[in-house]
Amino acid sequence: MTAHVIADDAEALAVAAALAEEFRAGASARDAERRLPRAELDRLSASGLLAVTVPAEHGGADVGPLTLAEIFRLLAAADASLAQIPQSHFAYVNVIRRQGTEEQRKFFFAELLSGRRLGNAQSEAGTRHVQDIRTRLTPRPDGSYVLDGVKHYSTGALFADWIPVLARAEDDKLHVAYVPRDAPGVTVIDDWDGLGQRTTASGTVRLEGVEVPADRVLPHHLTFEGPQLHGAVAQLLHAAIDTGIAGGALAEAAEFVRTKSRPWFESGLETAAEDPLLIQRFGELALQVRAAEALLREAARAVEAAQADLTDDSAAEASIAVAAAKVRAAEAAVEVASALFEVSGTRSALNSLNLHRHWRDARTHTLHDPTRWKIQHIGRYVLNGTRPPRHGLL
């Protein structure tokens, strides 16, 4: 595979905006028919967007969090499923960047620049909680490993060249094994049955006696032993997806009211778009979207500041800023996507129009991790100066 190499932030944003317009055209049909976006992902890979965080010394654009968040917001406003697929890709690029050896970075960054995609095999079902990881890396005498386990919610694995697998080694510490999608013993099952984000193929990955060379395993547990931004960056992208969903729903609602909605007879107006009650509601919804977008930008800048001077305090500030953005974005996505029907009228509920995909995507994606715990951490930080915990969800 060959891919374009993006030069800088400005080019990355231009490419993302152009692809978002291209992807928007078929988003509703892909969702309605559950037609997996293989061709669109190939376009995404070929564009070079999936390699924009590769460090400059390895030939990448090395874009910052502000640009990366905007890329995800643009894509999610067009197709929330498509935007969700590379979220873990970038999270596990960060693992390589932080924990990889020089040889590992050289190898994988070259893979990314050529257009290769990372999936994920992280979460497991039926365990005590989300961080109860039971997939095992068993060492062999030659230094390699054997990988066994079952993963769920494996967004992007079906489309990946490499699947990063979160597993515990014999010391019970977390590692990430980067496994080729077609490696013997790897089975990716397209059994995702979510009401929203239907085309993410967030299904099951089975790992049975998968042989993994030592140089394809990274010590992920080290990520959390000092000040870190792994969780902040990952959550920033989730916040960008929710913000994009809210903006996309608002734009579609406005277009529907301008072109299809009838005015309520008591208004005495010629068009629904002239109705002062609808105008008021659109103003309220626009404020929600603008607030989400503003907090997203603020969070991205906090992450950038922490990257420039990473300390316990700067990492905490970044995590709290991202948590605030994620809470506001989740609320905006669900409310605006629901209000779409309120402002558009009865016809908007027709299944054939598939306007409900925005709400289904919002309701599904915002379940990723509970915002109530983010509010707890924000409150503790503001009231008592308690730094948020070091884990991948903050």
C-alpha cells in the first residue's frame, strides 16, 4: 500500500474537510444498509490522515492535539461511525511513540506512513469491570510470546492491518501486543449489534495460541507510572466525535426545516424557518454546539501545553480540561440529536429518512465511559485540588 504523506497541520485540516464532504454523501445509506466503509477507509489511509501524528524525525507531520481533534470533529459531523474507527488507531500510535524502542518506532511509523491501519482488541465482556483484562501473554523460552483471549467492542479490527491487543504478561502487568490481522490464531468476527455506530464493526476478536515475537510487544503499564497524557488524548478524540455528532445533527435539522418542514398553522407564517419559536430553539441548540466546540479547543490547547512541559500538574490540568469537554460534548450530542425531531416535525421521524442515525450514534458513543465519573473528578480537583487518577479514561 502507498499513501500520501501530509506535510503539516494546514494540509491535514484541508484533507480532512475534503474527505468529510465526500463521506457525508453516503453516510445515511451506509448506516441504513449496514454497508461497511471499506472503500472510505482505503481513501482515509491513502490520504495520509492516519499518519499525521508520526513524529517529524520519522517523516510525519507530527500534528498537535488541536489539529487532531478538529480532524475527528470534521469526520464525525459527516459520519460518526467512520470517525470512530480510527480513534483507537491514534491511541495506539501514542503507545508506540511513548513506549516503543527506537527499532519499534522506526518499523511501525514506516507502516503508518505507507497507509497501514491499527485496530484494537482492548475491552472484554463478562469481567468484573473494564480494566479487568484476562487476555494473557505467555512467554516462551526464545523470548517470544503466545497470546490467548477473547476481546469485544473491537472497533476497527475488521479493517486493520495490525491489531493492538491489550494483555497481561506473567507479571500481571499490562502490555500491548501488535498482531497482524491475518496472523494464525486470530479470528475477527463481525457480530457488532449496536443500535448506533452501526458500521464500526466493533465486534469480537478471538486469539488462540497466537505467536507474537518479542519485538511486537510494548510495556503499556509504564505509560501510567509518571505524568502521562495517554488518557487525555484518547478522551479528547472521543469528545471530538461527540462534538461532531452534535454539529452534524444541528446542520441537518436546519437544512430540513429550511427545505421540508411546514409552518405550524397558528404562526401565520409562510415557512417554518420564519417561526420565532423555532428560531429560539435553534439558537439554544447552537449555543450547546458552540460551547462543546469551545471546550474541545480549550482541552486540546491544555493537552498541547502539557506536552510542552509535562508535569503532574500540567497533566492534571489537561485531563480535567478534556473531562470537561467530554461531558459537555456528550450532553450536546444527545440533546441536539434528539431535538432534531422536535424542531423538524412529524415527517422527520420517517424511518426512510434515517435522521435518527444521529441520535443512535450519539446515544451509543456516549456510553463509552460514564460522564458522571468525569464530573466527580472535576469536582474533586476544583474543591480539594485532588489530581485525577492515572488511567486511560481521563
